[in-house]
Amino acid sequence: MISTNSNAPDDALNKAFRPIYYLGCKTSFTAAIKTAIDDVDPSGGRLVDLFSGTGSVGAALGAYREITTVDVQEYSRVLCAAVLSPPPLSQAAIKEVVTHVLHNEITKLILWCLQPLIEYERECIEASLTGNTEALVELLESHPLAARATFVLTSPASCLDYATCEALRRLHETGLWQSAETTVTRYFGGLYFSYEQAVMLDAVLSIAEYSDEQTKNTLKAAALSTASQLVNTVGKQFAQPIQPRNKSGIVKSGLVKVVQRDRTQDTLELYQVWLGKYAALSSAIGKPQTIRHDYLDAITQYGPTFSVIYADPPYTRDHYSRYYHVLETMCLRDNPSISQVMKHGSLVFGRGAYRVDRHQSDFCIRSTAPTAFESLFKAAREYDLPIVLSYSPHEADDGTHPRVVSMSQIIEIANQHYKRVEVCSVEGVTHNMLNRSGLKLKKRDHAEVLVKCFR
Ligand SMILES: C[S@@+](CC[C@H](N)C(=O)[O-])C[C@H]1O[C@@H](n2cnc3c(N)ncnc32)[C@H](O)[C@@H]1O
């Protein structure tokens, strides 16, 4: 077993790397999380970051302990692998990657297929700058190419219809329709990114496939970070494309500014910067492991190799897979069915272009969450693993949904499996030690809480 690295620089904690804009990212709390983990497991053995998301906790603590990250999503595995095991990439090698993307035959071919829409979108944005937003709104409200495979021109057809038909024709002619090389373009072009940005994201993902596993993860992760910075939505998540009109059907006043700001960003320029950031990261100690698995399968399969669990499951009815489905599809590069919704009595494609098979977490459903927590504590106890669990209590009007399980429910379950359960607030100077009878924290300490379960 590798012991704790007491010489690792403390300033690495709390200003850790943020690969994407992410809800509930724990970057700002990693020092407190480390203290809690060392408290429940002073051995310094392998830590499993069980719902790893961006990998912020694993990455920050990877200087001190061996790390395994587990998350059910592939994009999380890719991000974690890139932050824990960065490949040696010099500035010259990074420039070479970017040049390769630009001059690659496949890039040129996809650009040619999409040229009608790329040019049309540019014209729409230019027209909107002079006050004519009609064409831009039509483009923003249209479905992505993946939902228009059987598109037939009807009369009267708009300029957008002609450009779409020609792009579809070229994709079919070149054999790129249904190809992994055009996944981002077909599913998210025009919707979350400009058509040109989507093509360039496909191009960088395509180059990644030809690299060794370690470099591939970094090249893909840099594409995810770039997508997170490019995306043309409110809040930089992927839950909902930009809505050009308000509820009364009037075009929103800030629309043109936001569209121009996001959709004119240069994909390759950003990508090069992100590659540099990933290349500058330090490797985690020992042998980091990054696993795409359900939490319970991971404990059952790898339990004996772990020394302590850090668990940060979702707590609201907002499934992470809804907010980050674009990143998942970028990693899988498959052809998922797009979910449909009922509108005026018939099924139509939903605005978000979500994957039908996107993951539905038991932790986000009121009826299943208590059992999911029960399974987590029970399985961890079977392998004699102490746990640190993150919880962020809900405040009225804090902009988040109420939690599907309460703090007291969680503590009650934890107490059934662990000898001692303590709760401490992360920000507070005061540490509130709670037991079965005292489950109340002071209001000002509610921002973020750690539940420590001792063997
Ligand atoms: C609150 S986020 C974790 C954030 C992370 N600590 C960070 O700082 O980036 C919760 C994560 O749990 C994952 N998740 C949800 N249900 C899961 C399950 N059954 N098994 C494994 N991971 C799951 C989601 O994909 C999401 O990435």
C-alpha cells in the first residue's frame, strides 16, 4: 500500500483544475474532503471517488493517495483518465495535433458536406446584427440533422430547407450519414453549437481515435472542455438549447449578442489552449484507475482493492445525464435514438435532442433513492470500507430543486451500518457532531456537509 504523501503541496487542493462547467463540482471543497477522508481512514490507502463526475476530488487527492474513480457515464471516465494520467505532450506535439486536424482529409470532407449550412448560418448571424432576426430564429428553432434524415422539400421551402437538403444529400453521397465521424454535426450542429463548430468537434474527436489509449483520453477530454466552453446555452449546460423567443413568442432582446458571442468562437483555438492545460497537469501517484460502472457493481467487483470511499451522488430529481448528454454522445460517437415528446396529440422530437437511453439514476428518484443509499452503505460495510459522503442541503429560493432524500434519512440509514456517524459542515468554523438524536445543523452552516462514517 502506498502511504499518504505528506509533502504534496496543499495549495494543489481547492484550486484544482475544472475541465468543464459542471453542476455540483467539488473543486472548492477538496481540502475539507481530504481532512474528512484522512479522519475516517488514516491508513492512506486507495480512495475510490464513487460518483466521480469531473474527477475534481480524485484529481486533487491523487497527489496523496492512490485513486480509483467510478461513474456510470463514459464522459466522466474520459475526464478522470485525462486529469489523473496526463500523457507527456509538448507544445510542439500539441501544435502538430492541431495542424493534423486542419489538414486531415476527413475534416475537409465534412466541411464540404456542411458548407451550405455553415454559410447560411453565417448569413443569418450577419443579418441579425442589422436587426433582421427572422432567419436566425428559424435556424435556432429547427431540429438537428439527425432528426431530419427523411427530410423532403415541400413547397414553399425556405433558404434553410434548401441548405439542409443539400447538406443531407452530400452526407449521404460521401457515406458520412450515420458515420461516427459526423456524430456531433448531425446531432448537435445548429442546436448547441454553430454548424462549423460541430464539424470541428467531430474532426478533433476523429483524430483522437488514432492515438494510444492515454493520449486518446486527453485528446477527447480537451474536446469535451472545448464543447463546454463553446456551447450556446444559458449556464453552459446541455439541458436545453437556446430559446430564441419568450413565452409570448417575442424574440428575446439579448439573443443576437449571446448567439454571436458563442457561435463565432474558434473551436481549434480553444482546443489548443485546452490541450495545453491538460498537458500541464501532474500525474496522480501510484496506479490510478478510471472505471465506467454503476456504483454498486464497482463496490462488488473492486471492493477488496479499496481502502476508503468518497461518495458524491446526485440529490435532486435533475438527472446529470440530461445536463451532459451531449458530452456522453461525443464520447460514445454512436447513433442514439432521440427522445420524443407529445405535442398537440402527436409525438415530435424534443428540443434537447436527448438520447433515449440516457442514464436514469436511482438517486434522483424519490421512490428509489432510499434503497440506493441503503445498498451503498450495506455494500461498503461488507468490505469494511469507511465512507465520506457529500451532501448539500436545500435552502428555500436557492435555485435548486428540493433533495429527494433528507439529511436525517441518510443519517438514519448510515447509522444502521456504521458504528459512528459524524456530520460536519464544510465552510463553518464550527463542526457539528451529530448523532441519532441531534440531526439539526445551524442554518448558516448548511452550504455543504460531509457525513463521515467510521468502521
Ligand atoms: C454530484 S455529481 C458528482 C460530482 C463530482 N464529485 C465532481 O466534483 O465533479 C454525481 C455523479 O453521479 C453519477 N451517477 C449517478 N448515478 C450513478 C450510479 N448509479 N452509479 C455511478 N454513478 C452515478 C452521475 O453521472 C454524476 O456524474
